[in-house]
Amino acid sequence: MITEISIMRTLLSILGITLVVGVNAIFVVWFERKVAGHMQYRLGPTEVGPAGLLQTVADGLKLVSKQIIFPQSADKPIFILAPIICLVPVFIALLPVPFSATWQAHELDMGLLLVIALGLLNTLGILLAGWGCDNKYALLGASRAVAQILAYKIPLLLCILPIILLAGTFSLREIVLVQEQSTWFALYQPVGFLIYLIAITLETNRSPFDFAEAESELVAGFHTEYSGMMFSLFFLAEYTYMLVASAIASILFLGGWLGPFFPGPVWMLIKIYFFLFLMMWFRWTFPRVRVDQMLSFGWKILLPISLLNFLITAGVMAAL
Amino acid sequence: MNFERFALDIYALSFTALLVQMVVGAILAVRSQNLVHCFIGLVMTLISVAGLYYFLGSPLLAVMQVMIYVGAVCVAIAFGLSLTHKTGEEGLQAPGLRGIVPPFITLAMLGSVLLGLSNRKWVGYPQKIDESPIGQMLLGEYLLPFEVISILLTVAVIGAISIALIRRRN
Amino acid sequence: MMTSYAQDIITGLSSLLTGMKVTIKTMFTKGHTVQWPRQTAQLPLNFRGHIRLVANDSTGFAKCIACGSCVRACPSNCIEVKGEKPEGAKKKSPTLFRLDFTKCSLCGLCVESCPVAAITFSRDYALAGLTSEPFAAMNLLDEVASPFAGEEQ
């Protein structure tokens, strides 16, 4: 039935997701710069607002007011389309993510599949960005992103599969409800958890696997030619994608909104920002590996171990 | 305010938009002189087909379409494209006499599909269907074809690797 | 082969953890940033600013005897000295002591060569200007008249 309530709900979820994306980007960029600073004996932003909290807002205003430059030989429609293709899927991917038993924009019985499928579109956006601007560094970055997706996506799916076997559902909400009955899946799947952590670092193009961007090798990789608002769309997409990946990680392995004392959304946010902090910790600790090292790591280590992990889980479950 | 009416309007509007996007994408994929534009047309078409699946009551197929066709197949094509020397700058050759054949095949396929659908019952708008039989059929009734296709893919991968290895040795 | 494969993974993981331990420890130590201009860092004792003239404690005049050994010692020719004997004095006193700081490389040969230790390094690090003119001809005699002003006009 379509009523005032369902339409209000839809509008509220759109508003909520937009708010989450915006506030998250503002907060996470500030947080990342703070973490990076303190890990290098610096302070990070301190000037704009209390403890530099408004630094990202100032940066955003600067980016919005900057000119968008189109390279002369760029393929204009592709050039414009690429950041949009990067950003839109992550908005949709937030739809099925439950922040508590009731705080969810849209319950889908295949929410997990939807998020995985939309994650693939992000690479498409990077690829188009690399192609569209007719720049060799951008193209190199884009083709690296594609080589990367082939290396991590299979281990990623293979370490999600045991979770699906354990939970017996693709719905993100029900996966958490199953964990309410038993315990966090990270305890059943420590190896899968570890591989998932590595795979989401690869998936979100974060250091030590930031080949598509690789600022010391490829200028700025796929967004070399982007400026102003279009560049910030890529930035927004990257940080929102980190949020989605962290949310999925906390739902699959750490029991989503479950936890004592605090209400659900608080626990969910704590877990999400724990994963985000972990990814920042990786970034500011490990140097970037070489592309061939990443590929052989993906194919020779991640893939066999995740496959073994899946087979053992399936075998144990069949035996019990 | 009549919300049912309103929702149906939005439904029809987005369905039409998807159809338009699909046809535009298909034309772009076939007619464009630039290989990258062809690729984008293909992606557009595949995504709109996924949208149609969603509208026709099978979100599972829609998600799978995005995952397999857009995510895997298109990315593989794109990987190939980014390794090619020139991405169609000199333009593609017109097909000539051979160009007559595809329309006939297309028409024949369209005819057979329409013929197959002709004695079905039409419904107003689709209900969400239960998709679990798909999995059960794939691993039950159609297990053999399913496995044969997997073996075919494995053979193809091994073949590709061996071709690459032979070329590297020479 | 299997054992070395597993061993590689384990040593790799443990080395990653070691690295992460270092960064997390660093994160909770105090930063080394000095927030200038609100805070100022302590200058090291042998800090070399531009040179300045040392004043005589009792008279307040420059110790300099305008002998010109700093001019001869300077490898970049950035010092210019002229001197005269004031009435009744035994030694010369500088009437002009000009430094071209745009050429000076702060090597300190003038400080070392001075026979009466009349030249020393200032501790003025916050030098900035919109043009190079004030630095191309710094009149060091001004500073001797008011030895603790310290700042170039």
C-alpha cells in the first residue's frame, strides 16, 4: 500500500542517506588528516573551527568555487559522466545498510548482493575517468584499477560466502539477527575476517594498495585531470565507499548494531569508525606495494587461503 | 491525493526512461565510431536491462545482471580495451554485404520470442516472484549443463594461459 | 615448500603488526609541531643569523676598529667597511658598515677573522620582506646605537 507514511519514509531515507554521506565525508577527511598528523608527530588541522573540525568544510567551499578545467583532447561526455558513475552507486549501496533493527532505508532480501554488485560500478567510473581525459597517467591508473579488481574480488566473495552459509540469508538485517542468536561471525571466521580486511583496503583503493591513484608514480592517477567540484565528487565517492565497506564489515563480522548499554545506531557507528580508523592506520603505516606484488599476493595468497577457508567452513557445516 | 495513481505514474515514467536508455545504449553500442563510446553504450544497455528485471519483479536477476555483465564481463572487456593499441580512433569499417545478415537474424529472434509469448496471459503489473527455485534448479535438474559450462570456462582459462605462455616462450 | 609458504605469511603478518605498533604508539605521543607565531621554538646555541656588530660594554660603541679583515675574508664580497679615527682616540671606528645579506652565505669567515671579536651572529630568524632592497644594504651600525633593538627596519 502506498500511503503518506511510505512516501514520507522514502523522502526521509533519501534525506538521511544524503546527510550520512555529507557528514561522513566531512568528518572522515578531518579524522584522516588528524590521524595522519599524529602518526607523523604532527598535529593535523588545528586552525579552522574547534580542533580544525571545519577544515573540510573550508576545503569543500574552496573546491566548489574552483574552475572546472576540461582538457582539450578530453572526451567530454565520458569526462563528465565518470565522477557521477563513481558517486551514484555508493548512494544506492547505502540503501540496504541497517544502522539498527529499525533504522534502515530499504530492506532488501539480497542487500549484500546489491552492495557487492554496486561496488563493481565504482571501478567502471575509475576506468571511464582514466579513458575520458586522454592522459597517459590517468589511463595507467585506470588499467591498474581493473587489474586490481580481478585480483581481489574473488577472495572477497569467497570470504563472504562462509558468512552466507552461516547466516543462510543475503539480507544484511537478517545476518545481524542471526548473530544476535549466536555470536559475532568474526569469532567463527577469523581467517575470513582478516582476508576481508585486506580485500576492502584493496577495494576502496587505499594505501598500501592505492595503485589507481599512486601520487608518487602517476601524478594523481585516474583523477589527474580533474579539478574543482568534479574532483571532489571522486573524493566524496571514495570516502563514502569506505563507509559502505566498513558498514558491511561490521555487519558481516562484528554483529552490526548489537552491543550492550548503548542503542543500536551508536554501536553501529562505533564499529564503522573502528574499521575506518583501521584503514587509516594501514594507510599511514604501510608503504605502497608494487603492482605485480599486489597481483601475485591476490592470486597466490588471498585466493587459495580464502578458498580453503570456504571449503573448510562448508565441510564443517555439512558434517554438523 | 491519490497515492496509488501517483506511484503508478512514477513507475511508468521510470520504466519508459529505462527503455529509452536501453535503446539509446544499444544504438550507441552498434553505431558509434569510437570504441570507448561503443563500450559505454553496451554498459548503458546492460544496466537498463538490469533495471527492467527489477521492475519485472526479479531483483535477484537484476543484481546478478549488474554483477556478472556490468561488473565482470564489461570490466574484462574494458581491461582488453585498455590494453589495445588504438581505441578506434581511425573509425570502424562499414560491414558491406555481410551487413545484410544480422537484421535477418535479429528479426528471426524477435519473431520467435513474440511467437513464444503469444499464448501467454498478460498481467497488469508484475508481482515479486520467489527466486529460490532458480538455485534449486541450477543445482538439481540442470546440474549437468551447469557443470559443463563451468568446465568450459575452466578450459577457456587454461587455453588462454597456455597461449600466453607459448607466445612468451617464442 | 608448503612450510616456507606458511612461514612467509606468518613473518609477513608479524612484521605488519610491528609496523602498526610503531605508528599507534607515535599517534599517542605529543606532536613535535611548534605553532609559530603563537609558540616559538628555542634556537640552538650556535644559530647563525645575519652578522651584527658587538658593542663595547662600557661605551656602547662598536668594538670594530675598521681594519677591513672581514672585508678581505668574505668570499662573497658582501661586507663594506669605512672608518675614521675619532678625535683623541687611538684606534679607528667604523663610519660605515654595510652588509649585503642577499649575497651572504652565512659562512662565518668574517666572525672568525675579526681580530677584536667585534662581529657575531645575530639570533634574528624572522626575516621577511616584500622586496630585496632592505636586505641588499643592511646598515649594521644602526644596531650598535641601540644594541638590543635586534630588528631590521
